[in-house]
Amino acid sequence: MAQQAYAEATGEIATGIFSTPTEAPAPAEVVEERMPFTVRIVGNEEQLSKAVRIRHAAYARHVPTVAAQLTAPESLDHDPGTVVLLAESKLDGSALGTMRIQTNRYRPLALEQSVELPDWLQGKSLAEATRLGVGEGRIGRVVKTALFKAYYQYCLFAGVEWMVVTGRAPLDRQYERLLFKDVFPAQGFIPMKHVGNIPHRVLALNVESVEPSWRETKHPLFDFFFRTYHPDIDLAGGNFALFGGLMRLGELSRTALLRITKYRDAVRNPSCPPFAKGGTR
């Protein structure tokens, strides 16, 4: 019960959302799917305040000692190389969920307060998902999945090589189902300063491996990520070429721009997968 409460409070991926792969992704055409909420990058203090409120409320339900530190925006929320995602209801504009994405372009990741990353992650472009919190109920689980898709898209477009997360037992297993790998397999759970010194595993997933590995393993979220166009997940204000969040990371690299173009084409053309064999990455 306590572990489930922690999952809800911190917005960890809910059991059942990311289940073990069982069926192959349907070879159907890419479809457009509207959701009852939007996911965007926070662009002003009013939006950030909404993100902070849902963040605090999520933690306060079950982890009040951690929530006490989250009543106001954190300094990292404003840092270069960091963006905050906000999911808002279309019905009334209320905040439904949030996630912070921190890259290591300008400073070490928050988790590096507690660990030194191994050689295979040193010198790589990394992005850590933190402060993930959503509302309660079924809509909260859907919002979590959409936020995670936005996290993946952001990393893809920004040219990030590795997505990095921390997960507490038994929620770490859910990241394994997403094909994250253990960064410190011999150390297990390590107290993390940026999450109240609660022991977590550190896990990482190579961004370019997601599409081919999920296709090969018949991951149940493959269609949601790669065969469904969600215009309500809008990280660029409707303009892929200008991808607003990247302005906080620096200029678009040629590789990132090509990724944007390929992903845009993929969600509009079912015969053009994002990372087709032989295609440009």
C-alpha cells in the first residue's frame, strides 16, 4: 500500500499502463487521436505556478515530508537546459499533470548529486525526468503515459542520447518493461538527495533504440508512440521546425532537425517509420 501510494504521489508509471509485451503492434495506418487535455512546455510564470501546484498536490497526498519542499518553483525549474511540461484540461484549464526534463547541457543532472555516472554515460547527452506528478484516477494514468511520450519526443528532437530516470521498488520494474537498463546493477537502490533520500535505482534508455527495440519486442505502447499522432502533445506550438523547447538548449543541430522531419513524416505517413532501416537518423 505504501509503495502504491508513493507511486501515485510521485507520478511513477502505474502498473498496468506499461505492461509486459504480449501482442505485435498492429500494422494499421497512423491515426490521429485527440485527448481531453493538452501537454505543452511551460512558457510563463502562471503556467509554472500551475505545474508547481499539481506537483505539490501529488506529493502531498502520500509523501508530505517531500511535498513540504515543493510549495514553490525550484531553482532548477528556471535553469537553461531544463523545461517543465504541463498537462491541462481542455474543459476548464485545470492542471492534470507535470514533469520536469533536465538535460546535462549546462550542469550535471540532479541525480548526480548522489552518484557518479559510469564511463558509458560520461560525455553523452542526457536528460533526466523528475518531479513527475499527476492527478488521481484513470485520467491521471493516461496523463502519465502522454507525459512520457512527450519526454521521449523532447529527447528525440533535442538530440539527447540517453533518457535517465530513478525508480523505487517495485516501480523500478516498470521502467525495465520500458526497456530501461540498470546503470548500477551491482549497487541496487541508492538514496537520492533530490527525492528525499529515498532509495532508488538509476536506469537509462538509449533514445534511438526505442523505436526499433519496441518494434522488435512488440511493446504494447508501440502504437501509442509511433502509430498515433497526438496533436494535443504540442511541444513546438504546432511548428516542428521551430521546436520551442530547444531554444532553451541552444541551436538545433542538423541531426535534431532531421529527426524532427522524420518523426513528423512518420506520424503522417504509415509507410515511413521514424527510423526506417537505411534512413537518416
